[in-house]
Amino acid sequence: MMNLFKSLLLHIIFFLSSSSSSSINNTGSTAIQFRNISEIPQNSHGIAGYSHITLAGSFAHGMKEVEVWLETFAPGSHTPIHRHSCEEVFIILKGTATLFLASNSHPSHFPGNPHQIPVFQNSTFIVPVNHPHQLWNTHEHEDLQFLAIISRPPVKVFIYDDWFMPHTEAKLKFPIFWDEGFVQPNTSKDHHDHNDDL
Ligand code: ZN
């Protein structure tokens, strides 16, 4: 009887250990997505002097919490003035730029004259949630290249025509250019994305 009990116990232990190791293998094989950056498609999205690569994307790679972009701007080119309801971390890899940052988005109803902050290779900065900003390659000859990491993907961007446009008139751009192939624009309406949030 004791031998039967031992044998049964060993079977149970073997079953538990083999099933748990297979689940570890399954997790391991799906958790890592290895890519060669030079082989990832880049796209200008019709914008002169611009190149975007999604290194880790919500739609493209199933990212849930963050998204990482590699962006390149030719001399004189720039992002739009925009805000988004997520954090954004910039890491400047190459070149120099001017960061335009709204001086005080609350309580005024428009961004107003922005602070101008010079940024350069090896600098990093964080743009807070819903803070209007713009990055401009102010170098005469060199490309500007940076990593941008955003939280809460996919990004929903509100674009301003100028620094004195009211927050409520900034236009929602969703899906953003590189997400357009994944999302139908007419499914993008979402109460949480409206300007009334501000
Ligand atoms: Zn941004």
C-alpha cells in the first residue's frame, strides 16, 4: 500500500513539474520578439524630411503599456504642436533641436508662448501628460534622431495650428499615421478622447 501511495505521489509530482516547465517554455517562446532595426520598415508618411520606425508598437507588436519609436527629422523639419494623454520620454541619439514646451497649460485655455529649451545628443527629457509640445530640428546640416517612448498606447494626438489655439479646438489625429493600417478611422470615436477632458 505504501509503495502504491509513493508511486502515485511521484506521478503527481512528475505531472506538476512537467506541466509547469512546459508553460515556462511556452511563455519564453512568445515573450521575446527579436528584430534587427535595419530590417524594420520605415515610413515618411508623406512628410518631407521625416522618417518613422515603430520599434515596439501596440498594433504592430501587441504592446500593452508602452510604445517605442525611432524618429528622424531632417534639418528644419519638426513635429506638429501637439499634446496627448500619455507620458512621453525622449532620448536624443543624434543632432540638436529646440523643444518648445507650453509654459503653463492650466488654467489658461490655450498653450500660449512656449518655453524654448535646447536639446542635444545624449540628452533626455520627459513630457508630462497632456502638456503641449513640439520638437524642431534647428541644426542647419545634421539630422535629428531620437527615441520616443510613450505610455498607454495606441497614442491619440491632439494637434494645434499655433500656440494660441484653444485646447478645445486642437484636432484629434487618431489613428496616428503609422497606426492607420491597423485601425479604421470611423471606429476611433471615444468619449475619453474628447477635448472636453481639459
Ligand atoms: Zn509628443
